[in-house]
Amino acid sequence: QRQPFGDELAKWQDHQWQAGPIINGQRLQSADPRLIHCPAKLEQTVGQVFDASAAIAHQAIAAAHTGFTQWHKVPVEQRAQTLEKLADLLEQNSGELIALCVREAGKTLQDSIDEVREAVDFCRYYALQGRQLCAKPQLMPGPTGESNLLSVEGRGVFACISPWNFPLAIFLGQVAAALVTGNTVIAKPAEQTSLIAGRTVELMLDAGVPDYAIQLLPGAGAVVGQLLSDDERVAGVCFTGSTATAKRINLSLAQRDGAIVPLIAETGGQNAMIVDSTALPEQIVKDAVHSAFASAGQRCSALRVLYVQDDIADRVIELLQGAMAELRVGYPGHYASDLGPVIDANAQHKLLAHIEHISEQGKLIYQTPLPKKIDGHFVPPSLIEINSIADLKEENFGPILHLVRYPAKDLAQVIDAINNTGFGLTLGIHSRNEGLAQSIASRVRVGNVYINRNQIGAMVGVQPFGGQGLSGTGPKAGGPHYLQRFVTERTVTNNLTAIGGNANLL
Ligand code: UN1
């Protein structure tokens, strides 16, 4: 099933892409492009990016603001059909998009294939949900002689600020949600994955998204983000990234004079898996290894702390080491690689520093060896025993699994410690005691609970995804309520009897 991508990928192996701001359909360039290097092969360039300046960001806001007066009038059916056309174009161009995910983001082939699939699913699912949400909702009949209509409309300009770890799926998920609900969009992708974003916006324009409805601002991180949060013409912000950045955006929005502006934020996690001694060790290990190390641990859903009941802990550790020894770290474009690199030098250094620091406090149990002669931002998958989730001061966004032993009598403290992190994204539970599993599930305050399986890879429309507390605002992405905060409602009551005194004449 995977093989057909072989030839298609080879075609894009040396291709050099180019991206820059897209304002009203115009592709802008500047004097000094930024070169993008593959995080798994540092000598290899993937293309070049013209970063947006503050002046260009102002142009984007003006274009999106004017564009709203037009997009606002386009019926939801047409907006939804445009997304469905885009889904078709993504599928037709999947070879190129997969190659871009591999080469620019360092994602494995399987992750890259899944990424395109998820982007397609977001387009189709939000098209469906958009039609339902924006349809004319039924109201109760009012007094005779009055008409009452409720309309569900876009808010205006939405800023969509997205991360590098799902450079296509989350980038497009946000944008698709904002567009189908009738907003115009300013997209600010992560600077590490500007090429994927640029190519995706080109496909959007090809699919028939009008050039006034989508503006792209690659690069220029914090400056542009701040500018978008401060500008009175931006009517809403959709953000996926760190908790600290979400708080900064929230603060800027709160200080606006003109309106109370919604923020939809999906942020970090300190995700645990709780394993009791009735669980099957082999299954625990398979699911823990996948949850912690797939995508090199660069998912906000990824497992960070494995709580194992003490009487099976030695056995689980032994099996974990065996499974980690089998993990193949390597070039993400090879079918055999389980893990690729982390995104950049900064991420690599932070993770290596964390491994060193936390191993002094706890105990480094095992590290999967990295292949020799590998020139990229690789971090060895690492298993480290610690005393409590409270030992971790922040989210460690990489292939690091912490393990804590607990005696059965301390389960309540384990649950308290997890809740006390303030994060609330994913929780894994492994137990063959269904009653206990359900009881744990109800006591840990998280957005997504997974029982007896891995805890990543939420599917659009199947497992709505998103957290609470420090992990985000909701509503859940890929769920039936996600679109609600992108819209505003208007009730129009019209006293028909006031005109000529006889409604029947109208
Ligand atoms: C993220 O990593 O930013 O369930 C969120 C999952 C993905 C997580 C996406 N939907 O693994």
C-alpha cells in the first residue's frame, strides 16, 4: 500500500520550493530570502522563503478586512464546495505534499501520509459542519405579524496562527474552519514550515478560494503575531502552539478597546499514562512506545510520563528497553525509519539539555542509539525514571519518556499530581479492570482519554481533539462544535404589521 509513493516521492527529491507573502493573490518577494534546510540532512536545502515584514502584515490586514465585505455574501454552500474541491486537489497533489512534509518538517513517510489524509478530512468535515451550522436554524413561532430570522455569520477577519508539527493538517484545519464559516483569513504559519504553507495556499487559490479571502504571512514570528493580536480589524484568533504564547495573545486581545475578541487556543500538555498491574505488559509497551516516540514525540498529544504500578514496573521497563532497541531512527523519507529528527537546532539543544538535567535528578534507563554518520537534528529516544510528574517544569516536546513507579495505594496521589500540572490534554489508561479504568478516566481533568490503546492520532470527526486548563480553550478540533466560536449570530425581528398596518398585504 505504501509503495506507490516511491516514484512520486523520487520526483520531488531535489525539488526546491519557494514561498513568500501572498496578498490578494499576489506573490510578494523581498531582497533577502531565507534558506530552508532539511532537518534530517542539514546540507540539503528544500527551498527559500521571503518573510513577511510588518508593512506587509498591515497590507494583509487591510486586504482581509476589505475582502470580508465580499466573502460575507458568498453562500455557505459555495464556501463548503470550495473546501471539497480543495480536498480533491490535496489528494491529487499528495506526492508533492508528502515530500514537502518529509523534507521541510522532517516527518516520517507514515506521518506525512497521515498528515495529508488529516488535512483532507478537515476540509471535508468542516464543509459538512459549516453547512449545518450556517443553515437557517428553526425558531419558535412568535406573535402574529412578526417575522423572526436567525442568521449565523462569520465574524470578520480571522488570524490563524499555526505550528510546525502539523504543518499541513493544523494549518489547513484552522483556515478551513474560518473560511467555511464566512471569515476571511490571515494565515501565519510557523516559520520552520513556510514552504508547506505557501504551497497549500497556492492550492487553495487553485481550488477557487477567492484571493481576497486568504492572505499568507510566512516568517516573522512574534512581531507579526503581536501585530495581528493588536489590530482592531482582526475579529478573532485561532492559535495552536505553546501555552505561553496563547497567554500573550489572550492578554493583547483583552486590552483591545473595540471589542471582546475570541481566542481559540490549542496548546501544550504534560500527558500521562496510568498503568495498573492487571494490564498486559506487551500491550502497555507497544502503546507507550508509539505514544511517546512516534513523530519523534513532537505532538502535543504525546505521552510524557508513564505511571506504572510498582509490582509490574521491572517487567515493563525490561520490555520497554527491548522495544526501544528496535526503534529505527533515521532519514524520515525511508520506509524503515520509525523516527526522524526534531525540527531544528534550538529544539535539539533544549531536549538534550533536559535529558542531561533530569537524568541527574532521576535515572537514565535507556537510550536508543542513533545511527552513525547522521547529519541532522536528531535526539535519541530516551527513557528516564523520575519520582513524580511534578519534577517536570515544562512540556518537553521530543522523544523523551519519563517513568514513575507507584504503589496501588497511592493512585489518588498520582491522579492529584497529574491534575496539579494544570495541563489537561491526553491521558492513557491501561487496565483490564474496566471499573477502575472508568473511575480514573472520570477523575483526571483532561480533554482526551484513551483506554487500552495508544494516546495519539485523534481522527477528524471520530475523536474530537483538544484539552482544558493550560492545554487550551476548546471547542475541540475535528469535532461537531469546533466551528461555533468562529461565528456570530444575528436575530432579525421584523414587525410586518407596521408597514401599511396589514401584514397580509405583504
Ligand atoms: C498537536 O500535536 O499540536 O491526536 C495536536 C493527535 C493529534 C495532535 C495534534 N491530533 O495526535
